[in-house]
Amino acid sequence: MSNPALPSEKVHTQCCIVGGGPAGMMLGLLLARSGVQVVVLEKHADFFRDFRGDTIHPSTLELLYELGCLDEFLKVPHQPMSSLTVSINGKIVDGPDFSHLPTHCKFVAFTPQWHFLDFIARQGKRYPTFDLRMNAEAVGLIEQDGRIAGVKVDAADHEIEIHADLVVGADGRGSTVRQLAGMQVEDFGVPIDVLWFRLPKNANSPSGEPSFGYFKNGLMMILIDRGDYWQAAHIIPKGGLDELKSRGLEAFRQRIVDLVPIVKEAIPAVDDWDKVKLLSVQVNRLPQWSRPGLLCIGDCAHAMSPAGGIGVNIAIQDAVATANLFAEKLREEKLTDADLHLVQKRREWAIRWTQNVQLLLHRKLLNPAKIQKPGDDSLPLGPRLVGKIPFLRQLIARVVGIGFCPEHVRTSEYRPRA
Ligand SMILES: Cc1cc2nc3c(=O)[nH]c(=O)nc-3n(C[C@H](O)[C@H](O)[C@H](O)COP(=O)(O)OP(=O)(O)OC[C@H]3O[C@@H](n4cnc5c(N)ncnc54)[C@H](O)[C@@H]3O)c2cc1C
């Protein structure tokens, strides 16, 4: 809604990207590098958000290599993880082994995602056509002759009207752009939610793996080591928080310590339910990722579950595919609405496969009721097989670390003729 009391600004650009997450930032960087005028809108003042994935996968690291900035990125504080282990009923089981992947980095880099996004923003700012607007929230779409022709932006102290040849919705699972454009997702239903809380470490706290999965008596938790604290992600049945709350905070703390004994000294920090955030897990997909003037990518087009920790990677692959297909046409002002379906055509089969694997994992593994019965401390068949057969560990690493349809940077750095 326009507020006449606020100053307003009008901007014309070739591409306006709504959302400064992995998909939007990577697309902004690639387009600006190709000489496209691009505005990226991020509604928050910074990238510092707790519940972003911490995983930068081998295929994303490979893209940074292709962009010539891998060495610089590896100076950002991170923990390389070349294989993953999990604890099932106190028994350590080997998981994916990334050391055989055909990539320059044969590991997942664990780093809080704000480090990664800050890095991509710094890379983007090297190009004069990269215009990143923080604190800028898309609140409306501009429609002209039945097509999306721009975005209305609330930038706190002023309003912006951005007219663009192409608008990209990269504003995540709760997308405003998608809703304003009247696009509806097909939802696939997920039986789990995630409780997200911090556990401070002290001098005696063990440090080891950057991430570790714990399964015990039908319960599951992931601990991500973020230096002076662990980020904890406890999987619960969807809608199960109220029941946990009804049993009281002390019972919750005891449940966590039973599951992960090393956090015993840290658990008193969870002294209020306000410190336990409920993250709703979704898996869904837009039947059509575009309409005239508008393209949706990343979680906006297909929300990914945290299962496998692959959503960030997939969002980035969407961005690379979009830049490969459209950068030159955007720069030369030759992109037509008839082109917009090409991103979905290229990417959708890989997304379908990945989501199907995630849904299977939810049913078989992450659904707490199915992991194991209380009191049964035997290892389930799946982890037993994976632990014993190296090929399976490598296969899982390939799906997680590279994905079904890895994209490569096909665009080049634009050097305008003198
Ligand atoms: C609990 C949980 C844990 C997860 N853990 C992992 C993990 O470890 N590894 C992994 O790979 N994936 C993980 N995922 C999945 C991953 O977070 C997503 O798939 C990925 O973030 C999608 O990237 P994106 O750029 O499409 O969207 P997002 O990361 O959601 O980014 C969207 C951006 O748009 C901004 N925005 C929203 N609305 C507006 C607006 N109106 N105007 C301007 N800006 C706006 C938001 O502030 C945000 O910065 C997890 C998901 C969940 C739910």
C-alpha cells in the first residue's frame, strides 16, 4: 500500500530478484557478472538468520572454483567434512563418504550460511550492474497488460517501484511473490517438524564432527557445531510440540540429555520454551514455475525438507541454470515470456527425484515412530548395510554432495567493448 508521506524512488532494471537467500544471491552474482543490470531485494538488514542450512556442498564449491573464487571462499571460517557418521543407540555408524567425489573439494564445508551469503554479496559488488538492496521488502507486483512488469518495495524509509524485464521470485518457502502472483503450490505432506535451539559450549565440551546425527529409542537430533555453541535440531512428529510442552520443560530437557548425553552441561540454557523454535518442514512444488514476466526458483518454486541437507545446493543449482539460459538474452534484451518455462523444463526432473527421496526418508527414517521401537537398541537394517558397504556410502555421498542434475557455470565474465 503506497504511503504518500514516504519519499519514493523509481528504478528500471533488466532483472529484479526478490529474496537474498542462496538462490537469489547466486543468481544476482551470475547475472551481474554477465553484464546484466540486476537488483536483488532482501527484506532483512543482514543475512544473519539462525535457521538457514549450514552446508555448502561439493557441487557448490565446484561452482565457486568455476567462478575463480574457491580459494578465497575457503579462507572463510568453515569445517570441512569428508564423511559423516551417526550415533544409533550409542553405536557409531558410518554414513556418506565424500572423499571419492569427482570434484575439487571432496567434502561438505560447514559454515553458518550468513558467511556464505556475505561472501557472495562481496563477489557481486565487484560488478557495477549488481545492486543489492538490504532492508527492502517486496510488498506488491506491478502488472501491465497481463504480465508482471515489476515490484513494489517497502524499503523502511522510502518506497521503491522497480520496473524490470524479468522478475524472479527467490523469496523462499513462504514466498510473497508467489502469493501475489496467484500461484499455488502442490503440497506433498511431511510427517515431521524441527525444534531448533542453541546449546552453549564450555571449556569441557567435546568438539569433534561439525555435524552429528543421534538416533535413540525412536528419537532423533542433529547437532551442528558452530564454535562456541551447538545448534540443535530435534525432529518431532508434525504438530507434536504441544504434547511435549504439556509434559513440561524439565521432561523435554531430560529427553534431550537421554538422546545426546554430551549436552548435559549445556541443557540448563534451555530455560524457557521461547528458546525452542518450531520450524515447520514442508515439501511442495509449483505446477508452473513461471507466468509472463515472472520466474520462481529455489524454495519459492519447490520447498525442500532439511532431509539430506540439500536444499541450499538445489536452490543454487536453479540459479546457475537460470543464468546459463537467460543471462545473454537478458543483457541483449532478447528474453521473451515464451522462454521462461525453460528453467522448469531443465530442472524439474531433478527436483522431483530429490523430493521423492526426501519423502521416502521421512517415511522410513526421519519419522520418529519408524526409526525404532522404544527399548529396541538393535541397528536398523538400512544403516547396518550402509555402514558395511563402501559403495553405498559413496552413492549416498554423490546424491547429497552433487545431486541428480549438477549445473556448471556456462556464462562468462562480461567485458564491455571499450
Ligand atoms: C529446519 C530446516 C533446516 C534446513 N537445513 C538445511 C541444511 O542444513 N542444508 C541445506 O542445504 N538445506 C537445508 N534446509 C533447506 C534450505 O534451507 C532451503 O532449501 C534453502 O534455504 C532454499 O534457498 P532459497 O534461496 O530458495 O530460499 P531462502 O533460503 O528461504 O531465502 C529466501 C530469502 O528471501 C527473503 N525474503 C522473503 N520474503 C521477501 C520479500 N517479500 N522481500 C524481500 N526478501 C524476502 C528471506 O529473508 C530470505 O533471505 C533446511 C530447511 C529447514 C526447514
